[in-house]
Amino acid sequence: MESTWKKYLTDWNEGLGVVYERFVLNDYLDDLIDRHQLRSVLEAPLYGMAGVSGINSVRFAERGCELTLVDSDWERLQGVTRIWTRLNLKANFVWHGDFCQLPFADNTFDLAWEWAGLWYLPNAEQLLRELARVSRKLILIAMPNKLQVGYLMRKYLIDRDFFPTIDERWVDLDRIKRVLHDSGVLIIDEGVLDVPPWPDTVMPAAEVLKRLGLKSKKLNDQFTGEGWRWSTMAYYLGQEPDLRERVMKYAWLDHAPVPWQLKTIWAHHRYVLGYITR
């Protein structure tokens, strides 16, 4: 993971899939802010999603929430801080090496959340307990959907070396819900997010074709070069104001009025939202 996050501190070309993921997530976060009057937010750790580290919570800052971002890697945190300076947005950046004990008092934040990073941690269970402890209202957790076609393709065909490096037990949402329940959290919502019409392989389309042995110059040219650049940062910086409109035309399945369980076979992520009951 290290070489990947370092690349994206300066190269903001994330790919269509990640840009889409950020926009549908932003819509969900907007809804959370409006429904629950969120004013203070903690994201810990700030990494997990592919692409540029540290910008998962940009929408909270744009909406005026007091935001705290925690990372255990000093170099990455400094890079993220520089990115936020470019965005001209405010956040509290905290370096902390132990996610088993967050440096905050009980009931500090309206929302404590984490997106797709649990499987990188040596003790994800304790982080979940800590997120519940420091929240006074809500906790939001999302992880990759293990039933999705792209996940299975990645695991068994194109990225098999990745999976021995992570703790795959934490893609089990039932496991996450049990820990939250034991921590005094009532699950008030669960479902899927990020359901575009392409599989989630967590790598550029050109690299997927290469690993599958599809050596077509026409296909390769279609997914490379300046004509195939997708950057959420360009949108946030006002350089591509039409980017959301171009990307969200693919959101018909995310917006389809059908039970979320029917979308699970194709959804890239599952999430749970809990309410602190203690």
C-alpha cells in the first residue's frame, strides 16, 4: 500500500471508479449532516479508500463541520496537510501511532467514522471500540463488499498477492456489527454504496487488461493518456466543475429504488451506521 499512497500525494489522477466512489459517498454524507445535524466529525484512520489519501472527509469541511483527521504515518499526514492547504479547507490533523487508544475524551464527536481501512490494522476490533467511545452520537463504518464480482476477480485472478497482507475478516459486516453492539451501539442503518456499472478491481482499467492478458492496443489507448484522467481534486479546486455531472450519469443503479440487498452482488462497498446508546 505504501508505494500507492505516496504516488497519489502528488499524482491526483485517481481513475473513474474512485472519483465515482467519492461523489456517491459525498451524497450520503450530505444526508447524514442534514438528518443528524452533525457539527463535529472524526475520521480515524484517514486512509483506506484508493486514490488520494485524506480527502474522504472533504464534504464535512465544505459543510462547516469541525473536522479531525488521524493518521499513524507522519510522512503521509504531512502530505495530506499540504493537500488540504491547497483546498483552503480547515481540519485538525493528528498524528497518533496507536489506533487501539485514540487521544480523545469520551463523547467528543458527533460522528466517528472509517472508510475501507479496517483490514490494514493490527487490531481493528479495538479501533471500533475506540470510535464508539469517542462518539456521542453516530458511528459509520464501511468496507469492501466481498460478494462483488470485482472483489472476487481481484482476489483469485489479478491481485492475489494483496490478500495475504491484510486481515480479510473485517469485510464481514456481521463481525463489525457484533463489536459495535458490544460497545453500546445500536445499528440504525445498513446498506450498500458505490454501485456503478463496472466491477471494483481497485486498479486502473489498463492494468486490469494487462493482468488478464488482453493485449489490445485499441483497448489500452482507450484507458490511458490525457483523455483518460479522472481527478476529484480537480473538481474540488474548481478546475473541472462539470466532473460530477459527467461521472454521476453512471449512478442509475445506486439510485435505483430497489432493496439494497438486491444490489449486493454488484455493490463495491457495504456500510453500517450506528447510534451511541450509552
